[in-house]
Amino acid sequence: MNSKIWLSSPHMSGKEQLFIQKAFEENWIAPLGPNVIGFESDLKTYLKQNVHVAALASGTSALHLSLILLGITHGDEVICQSMTFAASANPIIYQGATPIFVDSERDTWNICPEQLEIAIEDRISKGKKPKAIIAVHLYGMPYKVEEIKSLSNKYNIPIIEDSAEALGSKFKEQHCGTFGNIGVLSFNGNKIITTSGGGALVTTDKSIRDKAIFLATQAKDDSPAYLHSQIGYNYRMSNIVAGIGRGQMTILENHISKRRANFNFYRETLGTIESIEFLKEPENMFSNRWLSCILLPSSKIKEELRLLLSEQNIESRPLWKPMHQQPVFKNNNTYLNGVSDDLFNRGLCLPSGSNLTENELNRVYSVIKMYFAV
């Protein structure tokens, strides 16, 4: 059998070991150290906009701390994009708050401004003004930044910008992760760069960054004794893990170029098949094309193609199952227009790693071509 083609596997630069080895040589095995400081500095320099960065254990922990820092607590409501991974919504529950799910729009597959305003108005009419909006740059495609920001300003509701999938993506040349009141990044093993597991909180407010680090290191007060006046968390990134991140930052732009090239390959080779649709980049948007996704005519065809690819040892995945379809959130309020249901029914993620070879891309293409008998 042919070797496995993964959906999005880690892709090392070869430089990661240098940073890790230096940590071992200097005995910086403790949670903090030069690699953490260096990785935060690398991200700050890359993202620009005078941001401040806190390197954390995961994107999920960054989302959780974002909610805490915005004062979200028991009984509050938080609007969350329904078309996303569960980690966008779960931290709302950690805080004892309630997710309110809002559907997507067709242009970017992200949170729909029209449905968002309907949701805000309706929750206000019920005496439950939302305390935050979690908007996601899905698969690396920026959400409608200006429209969502306008609603945030109009109703004075802060934005938590979930950029877990969008490092390197831009709107009007400004990096995703820098538009919300707080931005969140992920370096999970399948992301465009990885630290094995890790994430970051991004903000232009240094006091928010400092408070995030305080909470992420068990909220230890400034005292020679172990003194705690607040509940803290073990959410800080380790110095070893950050060393991987420093090595990965040296090839981030290359990874973006390769993933965009993967998308272009699929679009050029499969674009003649009328049954296949691709998500285009709207004006002023630049996607890192973290995953290359296609829409097929029906859920039946999507599943048949997924199984055929699997038989050929090629991993593909359906698009994210919307949160309003998840059993755990079945009783939550939703504001729907049918878009995310349709995307989930017809959408398939194709192998997209920056380490895919030309031969592997051609294998994927050949199987899809065979299915459609083109």
C-alpha cells in the first residue's frame, strides 16, 4: 500500500533542535526561560501593530484567559461562531457562562454580520446583553473584520478574535490576531506552525498581557511566601516547547507559501470539475490556506469521496460540525440561516500540509479525478 498522506502533519525546519539543545545546555528546563521570551518577541515582531504576546499552553487556555480578562462570569452570555472547532466554545462553559451560537455567511464561511446583529438585538430585548463575541478566522480565511468591528463598537461588546487557524492571514495587510480586543493563536500539531502543543494570547494592551501571564502562572502574588489572592492556572508555555516555536518561526512564511500553493494546485487541477466548489479570497483578504477545502454537490458524494480517499491511505476530513449540531450544546440558543449546516453537509478538507510532495498531491488529485471519472 502507498504511504499515508496526512491531512496536516507537523513540518519541522531542522532548526528547532538548536533552541532545544541550548535550553538543555543552560539547564533552562523550568517552565520559563529565554526561549519563551524569544518566542513571544518573534511573534510580536511578526504580527506588528505594537502588540504584546503571552505564550501559553494551548489556544484553548488563551481563549479561557481571554474570557476571564474580559470579566465573563457565571450567568453571562457570550456569542460564538457556530461553524468552528469545539475549543472556541468550551471555555465559555468553563466560566459558567452560556454560548449563544451565530451562523456563517457564504463569502468567508465565518460569522454572519446580519445574524450577529439579530442575535445581539434579540438577547438585549430579553435582558441578556452578550458580554463578548468570539469570531473565528475559519481555515485561515479572515472573517468580515470591518462589519464585525462595526457591530462591536455599535453595541459596545468586545471581540475575542480566534486566530487559531489564521497565523499569517491578513486583512488589508494587517495580520489576523491583531483586530480583536484580544487575539488567540494556536500551535497545535496540525497548525501552520507547531510547538507540539501551545498557544498565545495577543493584545495591544500591555496590562492585559501582564494579567494573562499572572493568571497563567498560578496567580502567585508578589510575596516571598506562596500567596494567592486570586484563582490561577497552570497555562504558561514551557521553555522547551517555546524552543520548537522559535525554530518554526524561521520557516513560517515558507509554510504559508506552500499551503497556498497546495490550494492553487487543487483549484487548477480540479477546477474544471463542475461539481467541485472552492472558497475564494474576498477583496482585501489574504488567507494562509491552512486547510484546502472543497464543497461537493451532496453529503452522500462527500462521504463517498472521503471513504475512497481513505481506501487509498489518504486522510481527509469533513468541515467542522457546527456547534449548534453538537449534542452537548443542543439546548443553546442559536441564530441560524442554514449556511453552516450546508457547509458541513457538503464540505471536505483535503490534505494540506506544507510538507506534501508533488507526488502526494498528484495522488490526491488522481483519486478525486477517478471518482468523478473526468
